[in-house]
Amino acid sequence: MKVSRSHQIVALGAGVALALAACSSGAGDEPDGAGGEDPITVGVLLPLTGSLSALGNEMFNGYKVAQELVNE
């Protein structure tokens, strides 16, 4: 049975959503799920070398700005 490209994309999206839901901590001690003093590690995959390095560096700078805004 041949699987179409759109079905592959939908399956990939569902898999990513399931993985993210499995990694969530749930409600926790905070009623709205926010707060806490524990640091949160966020990783990103960016093209920092090669033909797309200019875009990757711009995205990296954007993540640094967002980090500064969140940590204010």
C-alpha cells in the first residue's frame, strides 16, 4: 500500500504532538501550570553552517532576544 505525502505529513504532525504531550509535566503544583524556580532548557536545531547559515544566525539572534525578554 502506497502512502501519500499528505498522509505522511499528518502522521508526522500527530507523532510530534503526541511526543510533546508525553513530555509535558501536567498541571503540577501551580494551578495555571506556570511559575516555579526550576530552569527550563530549550533546544533548537538551526543551520549555523553551510548555505543557510545566514538565516540560522538570524534565528539564533532572535532566540537570544526572546530569552532575554522571558527572563526579565
